[in-house]
Amino acid sequence: MTLEEESRLSFYRELTVLDEKKNIVLVQDIRNSELCVKKTLDIYSHDVYEQLASVRIEGVPAVKECVADDGKLIVVEEYVQGRSLKQVLDEQGLLNEEQAYDIAVQLADILVRLHQLEQAANRERIIHWGPRTLDLDILFYDQEIIDMPDLHIPHIDLHNRDFVLVPMNQIAPYLRHPVLNQTISQLLDSLVNKAENTAK
């Protein structure tokens, strides 16, 4: 870690530990009193966090700092508060038919666009359900559960894919799977334990 990076991180005063096992701490920026989350990651993709720091993606916490230090990555990101779609629905009741239709159409349009991007990138799938050069999927849509012939949300097999869970755990460890009722962090722990038991 450079002196400049150390100086930037010193602006974040630790308030409380959110998850000791995962090294996640609630911090406050002493310059503007903004609440943030500081994570120290053992397994990470520095490139992913640099990309997240350079762009703003709706629904993903903004990355304020991303510093590599002694084989770990220290990430400071915005602390997101608010209500999920599930909380709103719990308060107002079910969606009406038109609202549900609009959501389904939006998701179908997104899926079509993802397939177009795969084709434009010359995606190759040699074996069905096998490795491919590019695979774009919709993993979640808030806490919605959608089961259509060509669209399953949450993604039907994401809990068995470490290449999905590892980066997702870095970005949203507390996101809860609405069907399995486990957080991304819990799903990853289960998958790792399953792999370790299989290897024995």
C-alpha cells in the first residue's frame, strides 16, 4: 500500500463491525460524515472493483476506495439503505396485473438484449450446458421469483456455480436468495463445504 492510499483510507473512521468473520466494518467518512462499508477481501478480482469504481451501476454500491495490500484487497463502498421491492410489496400489497406484466416484459427484453450481446461477441457453445466463450444471465431481479419457459429468476443454478458466487459475494454478500432463503455468503460457504466434503 502506498502512502497516498494509506492516507485516503485514514479518512474512514471505524464505527462498528458488521461481520467479523468476513472482515466487514461500518465506517464513516470524516470529511462529510457519509456512512460506508469497508471490506477486507482474501479472494477477489481487483479488476472487478476497479471497474466498479470507475462507473456507476444502479443497484450496486458505489466503490469509494479499492486498495491492494499484502495479498488482500481493502474496499470501501457506499452504505446502501432503503427498501427492497419485497418490503414495498409487503406494505402496499400485491402488484396489479399491469405492473406484473410490465416487469415480465422488461425482463424478457433484457434477456433478448443479453442474447444479442452474446451473438455479437461470437459466443460459442459446443456442448449443451458445457463451457462457452460468453454467458450472460439475469441472476436476480430484486426479490422477485419468475418461472417462465425461457426465463427463471433467480437463476436456476447459481447456487452451484462458484464463478458466480465468488464475485457476487464480493459485491453483495448479504443479498438473500428469495427461494433458498440464504444470503450469497451462505450459499458460497455451502458450496465450498460441499466441494471440500466431496474431495475427501
